[in-house]
Amino acid sequence: MNSRKGGVLRVSRRRTSILAAVAALVFFGGLLYLFGERGAGEREEESLCGGYLSFADVSKIGGGEERGYESSLVNVQEDLSGYRGSSSGEDGVISRCGIWLGMQNLAEVEVFAAWEFGPYQGRRVPPDWYVEEAPLGSGLAGWTDEGRADVWLPEKCSTVFKSDGVPIQVQLELKNPRDGYQHDSGRTRRLMAEVLTSYAENLAKERGCDSAEFGVVEEVPEVSVVEDLPVDGHCGLSGFEVLRVDSSREFIRQRTVGDIEGDWSCVLTRDGEEGVYALSAFAVTSNKQIISRYKSSSEEPSEYFHADLLSCGSGEYLVQTAHAGVDRENHSENDKKSHEYAEADLLAAGDLHSRFFEAFQKSLRCSS
């Protein structure tokens, strides 16, 4: 081989090596681009409900499944500037998001103007609400029941959503819990609360009305503790007596839940042939948002519902009693039977509330 031919071969080999290197760079660069795009796409897909929830959030109520979730967010209206306080139709609904795992409708989250009624709020509800309801705790205005959790967004969100001072409520409702998922347990309520507040926090942050204090920072109260009515100190309050003279406590139970210096309730029930009858419920909240709304409301006490504010040191409490009654709002057969048992076994509603208020006040070591 002459030198000229050898030089041509060396140049050819160098050109071939350079081309091969360029091709390799293009190939691997393409792979990096494709995988980078795919990874970004997967990250986007791993957020649900417009980014308010992640797959990790939803897996808490999805039986631990890490993939396969889909969602559909429907924005009904941007704000409530046209809201007129209607409790029906879509007037007060801001948005809702359905969540699926495969073909199964797992849950739905809805954002709307807060109800004009509800537990712990100084608004009349039948005492049987407190059989299942438990407060969220952590200083939040919210509660859980069997398969559902609710919370109010921070107070300044009412201004952002132009609701004329009405709180903005976010509700998570389980539709079809996964196999083996206990529908009503302390663990279920805790997980619902975590998913709910994650959605609510992200929504508030996006709308610029979040709060550093908003979130589940304490143990979420579980389902109520059911006990036979003790001889004295009913609902765990020293000196609190609920029975009429000569009434029997044999069939009466008390169900308590929460922290009595924060958010707490106790409902008296009686077992019957057709289920549980709620006779009277006692509730306390120190939530500033709920108390503020109560102060601005026109709710009046009635024969079967009483509420009073109690100031103790730097704290303020809304103390309320809901008694079984029969009127135009409550007239089912269960209501009638509950009322009959309450009339036979318990003191009158007004007396019960007075005694409950006094016993609670003494438990805080407050002077009258």
C-alpha cells in the first residue's frame, strides 16, 4: 500500500469515526429527549383534578394503588358573584371533580357555598347527625362522617370567591371504596381528611387565599366512643345529669368524640327494634371561623335547639344542644319515636342545655 493510499484510508477512517460519534450523540440525545418528554408527560398525568391532587394523595383512598387514576374537573363558575343564597340547584356550586380507578367511580370532590346548616355550627340539626359526625380537629372548620369529609376554606377565600361572606366548603365523598377498605373507621376518616385538606390547600394556594395554619396537624378524631350511660357525670362531665327522676339508664348509651376544649360532641341514644334513636346531642366548638359566622347569623333558639357563647380566659366557645323534637322540620317515624323516648327518659330540652352549659363551664374552671 503506497503512502498516498494509506493517508486516504486514515482520513476515511477518521471521517467514519466522527460520523459514528455524531450519530451516537444524535441517537442518545433523541432517547434523552423522548424519555424526558415521556417523564414530563407522566408527571403531568400523575396530578388529578387540575393539579389539586396527586396520585399519592388519591392512593390513600384507593387501596394503595399507585397508578391507573383518572379525573374529570368541571368548573361550574369562576366565583359566586351572582350567588343569592339558594340552597338548591347549581347556584352555589363552584366546581366538582370525579375520580376514577379503572371503571370504578372512586370519589367526588365538590366546592360550593357552605350549607346554612351543619354540625358544630350553632345551627339546628337533628341530634342523629351527631351519631356519625366527628370534627376534623386541627383548628379546622370541618367534620367527617361515614364516607364523607367536609372543610371550610380559610376565611379570606370568601372574598376571593365573592361569596358575600359565606364560607367556601370543600366536600370529599367516597363513592365506591376499594375491596377490603373498611367504610367507616378511624383510619378511613383520617385518610379522607388528608385527601380533602390536600385538595383544599392547593385550591386555596392557587386562588391566593391560603393560610399557614390550614391543614391536618393533629390526630383526626375517630368514630365516636359508645358507652353505657354512667351513674353520674354523663358525657364525661362532672355533675352533668340528664335523666328525669326515676328514669332508667338501662337502654341509654352515650357517644362522645373529639376534644372538649376544641371541637367535641356527645349524643345520647337508645337502642330500639328498628335501630338507634338519637335523643339529645351536646356539642362544643372553639373554631373562630364558625363562631364568627354564628355571631353574624339570625339563628334563634327554639324549643328543641339552644346555643350560647361562653368566654373563658382568652378562649371563646359555642355551646349547643340539639334535642329530639317533632315539628314541621322533623316528622319522620324515627323522629317521632326519638321524641317519645326523649320525653320519657330525659329532662326537658331547656333544662338539659342549662345543665350542660354549667357543667362545661365548670370543666374549664371558669367562673360564672
